Amino acid sequence: MTEEPLTARGAATYRRMIEVATREFAEHGIAGARVERIVAGARTNKAQLYAYFGSKEGLFDAIFFGSLERIVNVAPIDATDLADWAVRLYDEYLRSPDLIRLATWARLERRPAGHLVDDPDRLDDVKLRAIAEAQTAGLVRTGDPFDLMALVIAMSMAWSPVSNVYAATADEPAELHERRRALLRDSVRRAVAPD
């Protein structure tokens, strides 16, 4: 379990560890990440890291679950406009490509099948409820709300850092992103349109 720092200096060290470790895990995965590189980059020591996070895995969990909470807050679902939600997810993947990389490492190294996290840690209740309500209102096609959510998320990831076709970056021309957003918006609208 994460022990929160009590002083301003401790909080600054904690933030540096999170920042450096996020990059380290995103680039190298859980097994490939090195505590030595993390503490050197964060200008701290192993004892401090272990005091705050317990282990390298505890540090990954703190970062990974924090990133899951962040995406829920930054791009909250609007089930009455799943196409807009998909575009906002696309934009967030451009701004924070580490989010997708962390999830991919969790999938590769921890959960090759099934849900990415244990049921108590899943943050999709609000999304599933919103989709079900939109279905009841006749705004979204029938089907399992989880499957519809998974479809929209997958479509939003078409150009993400884990795409098996093409990984976009925020450095590409704005008009290229606008074309992709328009295609994504139209495709999601068609995919989730009422029966």
C-alpha cells in the first residue's frame, strides 16, 4: 500500500518517483523497468521508494490505477454521444501516450485474458450504466453495454501507441488529426446507432 508523504519535500520526491517511473514502466514494462533507473532519475533512493510503494510492483500499481482514474476524469463518458467520447479518448491518447502503454504492459505481463483489473478495481460501472440508460432511451443500439463500450474504446485506439497499423503522435499536422477525428466520429456513430 502506498504511504503518502508527510512533508513538502517528501511530496516532491513522491511526484518525481511517479513521473520517472511512469516513463520507465511505459518504455520497459514491469519486468524490464529498473528500480535503479527510477531512483536515479527521481533523485532519491531505494529505501524511499520502498517506503512509499512497498515494491516495484506496488509502484506500478499506484501509477497504473492512477492512470485509469485519470482517464475516467479527463474523458468522462457521455453515452448520448459515444462518438464524441471516442474522439476525446483519441485526443487523450495523443496527450498521454503512456496511459495506453501502461495498460498494454499490464495486459502482456499480468492479464493475458479477461478484464484488465480485478472486479473491485474496475472503473466501468458508471460507463456501463450510462450506456444501458442510453439504450433504454433508444439512443444506442441494443447489445451488451460492456461490448459496446469495448468497441468504442477499441475504435478510439485505432491510431494509439499500441496500434498494430500506425501509431499517431501529437506532433503530426493538425489537419491529419482532424481527418481522423471526423472518421472516428462518423464510424462510432454508425456502429452504435439504434437498431
